[in-house]
Amino acid sequence: MKAPDIKKNIEIFLTPKRKKAHGRPIYRDEVTTCGLNIDKVDVKGKMWQLIYELYLRTDNFVSTHAAKCVETKELSFAARVKED
């Protein structure tokens, strides 16, 4: 599948037209209807434990030190909150 086709398929997750909240969740059923392949992860397994730990650390960071945090495998940046 080419990039423009992928972008068209996942448009509902890229724009607020259907999901109006900023922190909108993306559910498995919605993802599969977009033609994306996903793996179901056991919430008691090691992978989910790592994902949840990353979530907690990131949530703490953006709740105490930054307004935004974006990370990839190679890069990360944050918009820091000015402290008094």
C-alpha cells in the first residue's frame, strides 16, 4: 500500500472530524476497518507492562516538566513549561 492510500485509510485518526477530543483513543475495531494489521497484546504480558511503564513516565513528564513530548526510536523533543 502506498503512503497516500494509507493516509486516506487512517484519516479518521488524523483529523478531529470524527473524534473530537485531543486525547482521543484509537480502538482495535476501528483500526482493523482501516486496513491496518495490529497485534492483540495480553494486558498481563511483558509487552503491555513496558507500554504501561512508558505511558506512566511520559504522563508524569508532561504533567510536571513539559507541555508536550514527542518521541520516536531515534529522536525526541519536548516543549518545556516555564517554571517560576
